[in-house]
Amino acid sequence: MKDMTKDILAGAEGRRRNGVGDPLGPNSEIGRKLKQYYDELVSDDVPDRFAQLLSQLEQTEPAQKKD
């Protein structure tokens, strides 16, 4: 954790020296890491069992609405 914090702070310091403005300021690196993690998570395939369960749920919902 300490290493990650050092990396984040070093990156923010480097941007300040280069004059690159970032609207999120010191939180921009955290935001980039979160976006990267989210993108990786979203691109993962849905497990077959989960897809089957979703399909079963979709089939039962119209039947319940008819009642």
C-alpha cells in the first residue's frame, strides 16, 4: 500500500512540474486506476452458470406479469 501511495504522489508531482493541469488534481491517478479496473472487470466473460440463471429469470418474469 505504501508503494502504491508513493507512486500516486510521484505521478502527481511530475504532472505539477510539467505544468499539465488535471481537473481531479491529486485524485486523478486514483480515478485512472479505478477506471482501468472497471474496464477489465466489464470485459470479462459472464460465467455460463450465471448466464443460464439470468435466462431462467427472464423466462419466468413474463409469466408472472400475465397473472
